[in-house]
Amino acid sequence: MKRRAAIEPVIGHLKAEHRMGRNHLKGREGDRINAVLAAVGYNFSLLLRWLAALLWPLALMLVGDDPLRQRA
């Protein structure tokens, strides 16, 4: 039950945000393709978020302390 409780929100997110609510592909093969493409999209968004978190401090170090601060 714990594992299922952890997976249910991910499935809901996939259905809402990654077009898994309705499958536009035909047959069992279409179902498989749709699920794989939705999982790829979900993992790609996680990868982009991780990459942004990794590169943002590096960009701040290159620019200076605070790029929004007014310099006099």
C-alpha cells in the first residue's frame, strides 16, 4: 500500500500534464507507446529541473553576488 500511495500522485500528474488522460494512438501498441512517451516527458522535465538547479549557482558565481542588485 505504501508503494501504491507513492505512485498514485505521479500517475495523476502524468494524466493531467503529459496527455495520458486520453490515448490518441490505436491498439495495444499505441497504449504502450503513449505510456513510454509520457514517462520520457516526465523524466525529461525532472532532468531539466535538476540541470537548472545545478547550473543556477554556477551562473550566479560567474556574474557576481547578485545580478539583480544595483551597482553604484
